[in-house]
Amino acid sequence: MCLAVPGKVIDIEGKTAVVDFGGVKREVRLDLLPDVKVGDYVIVHTGFAIEKLDEKRALEILKAWAEVERALEG
């Protein structure tokens, strides 16, 4: 099973983006989503951006993850 967390694109150079996942930054390939721009939110799998999300949906998902994290902390 794969769990996907949205990340925000903070830089793009060619077909490679730097994506911020809550302070953890990773290089991600954009080959599958050539229309992604800085500021967009994406879902990443095995180093490739596979889905673009609008900001509202991305923030809803991040809020849900934060609630899960709080629940696990007790």
C-alpha cells in the first residue's frame, strides 16, 4: 500500500522540481505532468509527480494528516 502526501513545488529546473513536504525537500521528476508550476501541489510516487492538486484539496489532505499525527501521539 502506498500513502501519498501532497508537496508544494518550490523550484523547477527543466523536468526536475524541488518539492517541499512540510520542511523535507526532495527532487522530483515532472515528466508525467509537464504543466506543473512553482507553487502547485503535487502527489509523488517513486520520484515522479503523478497528480496535481489544487491548493484547497492539498491543504485539506495535509490537515487530515496532521489530525492523524496528533491522534497517534495520544
